[in-house]
Amino acid sequence: METRRLRMLVELSRLGSMRAVADVLGTTTSTVSQQIAALADDMGTALTEPHGRLVRLTPAGRRLAEHAVTILSAVEAAHHDLAPGAEPTGTLRVAGFATAIRAHLLPIVTALATSHPRLRVLVREHEPAEALRLLAEDATDLALTYDYTLAPAAEDPVLRATALWTARWGLGVPAHADIREGTAAEVFARFAGQDWIVNSRDTADETVIRTLASMAGFTPRITHQADSLDLVRAMITAGLGVGLLPVGTVTLPAVRLVPLAAPDVELRAYAVARHGRLDWPALALVTDLLVRRSAPGAMLS
């Protein structure tokens, strides 16, 4: 059902002649007649009937014209809400990893409750692969994701990724470990015989570990999995192995964080959305606020 045809029907109910409708809408009488006839075909019932030299709406036509007023008002309101520069309103669904939500998104949500009370943000915690799947299924509007310099995410032409922040990562090892500075491969080589801890819901850090281990000439024995960074720290404290951790964050006394360099290991965070949604004011606003909040060198916690 085309809104153009509904508008012609509303004008016909108001003006009473197709010629007058054509004049108001800047078209021809024959075009109006054809569009009203096509609308009648869509609805499966006659909408007009002869009335002298003119036509008038049938009872079904009058009823549809009443519905059309409501429909056209809703469409106009939607255009207004979605137009660039409009006041951000509605519900924005965000799926992202825990650190991005806790340190970056939640403060924004709190501020929006005052500055934009008609905008509601729904939050779901997911690792990047899960968040991107929800985005592909149209089950979320914005995905907060990450990759690593040694494990870059594949590009998707239907998505646009906006860079947020980067964070250096190092190797978390027992505090008593005998370790000296060196390249990332040299650091890894000293722990070739250890068990390794990786993320339980994403494979990017495992790719980094396997890449650096390969440069050091060994295959890592990946034994444990944990999604929480706090749990990774606790597992290292318990002597279960070693694993990647963000540099510059608070760690446990029994855990030592060894910087990795040559090559560096950096996590890169992104706000990802579908190209067709980029002008939606709610999405544009939250993405812009995330960019502003993501100061260079921001670290995970």
C-alpha cells in the first residue's frame, strides 16, 4: 500500500474531485484516477462510485480515508524522528563486550537519562562475534567490538566500524617468575612449557597467542578458558597458567604483567553499525558520545 495513493484518497475525501486533487498535488487528473484505481485493487474493494459528473467515496472509501489520515500522520512522525538533526528518541539496542559497556557506555546512558529522556538504551553483554551476529540478524542496532593488531577482524562491506580507543596488552605471569625484557617472541619463549589461558567466548586473543608462540618456535598448550579478566588474574595467581592482560590496569599482588613489544600487542575497540542506519539520530548521537569518551590510550579495567 503506497502512501502516495493514500494521500490522494485523503485529498479526494476532502476536495471532492479528482481534478482538484491533481491541482493540489501537482499532477494530472488521469494520474489521480489511475492511482485511486490501483489502491482499490490493493484493497480488493471499490473506493469510489459515480456521482453526476464527479465521483464520491464509497463507504469503504470513506473508512479507508479515515485510516489513511492516521497512517500518513504516523509516517510523517517517523520521517521527523529519523531525519538527520531530529531529536534522538526511541529505543537503541546495543550489544558489546563488558569493558566497553562498563567503562564507556554506562556513563553515557546515565547522562542521556537527563539530556535525552525520550531515548532508551537497551544493553546486552556479548563478545564481538556474538554482537556482530546480532547486528547481521537485525537483533541489535550498535555493536561494540574489538580486535587485536595481530588478529585483525575481517571487513564487512555492509557494516561501518568507527574506531574508539586502543589499549596495550601484555603477558600476565606469576609474580615470582624469572623474566627479563625482550621481544614479544622472546618473552613467550620463556613460558613455552606453561599452560595458557584464553577467552572462552572469542578467539582473537588465542590467535595472538598462537602467532607469537609460532614466532618463538613452539605451539602453546592452551588448557584453560575464561571470559572475565578478573578470573584470568585469579587463575594465574592459582598457578594454572599464563595469559594476555591489559597493560596499566590494577592487577593482583601475585600477578606480574610483562609488556610485549616488537611486535606490540594492541586491542582496538570499535562501534559498528549497518550502513543503512547511520543517519538515525539516536544511533548517531550515541556513537558520537562514545567517540568523545574514548580518549587516546584509554585502558581496560
